[in-house]
Amino acid sequence: MKDRFTSIAASVRYIVDKMPKGTEFHGNDLKKEVVKLYPAARYCYVDTVLRKMRECRNGRVKCISVARSLYRKVA
């Protein structure tokens, strides 16, 4: 079976784009969604997924709490 997505970045772009504006999520929640679309990301760090999110969707997501790894989609 061929995976639909071929990278963490592609999965993050898809997930963030389909979220409604105002959605709040934790870094672990985002990683769980990425793993559903791209199973090869199962053993990567949450920080790797968050880094890709900041690179790909920087203006669309705002960090609410660094300590709790809480983010909100703003655009």
C-alpha cells in the first residue's frame, strides 16, 4: 500500500490547511494526525513536526503557550 503523503511537511500542510480558524491544538495532537497520514513519522520527535509547521505555515498558526505546547490557527 502506497502512502498518500511522502513527507512530514506535506502532512502538516494538509492538516493545518483543513483546520477551521480558531482551532487550538497541542504539539502531540498534531503529531498524532501527521502519523495517521504519514506512518513513517511514527518515531520522529514532536519538535520535528512543530518545526515543519513553523517553516510551512508560520503566518497561519500562533503559539499560545510554549510550556504547554499549545497553538491556535489564526488564518
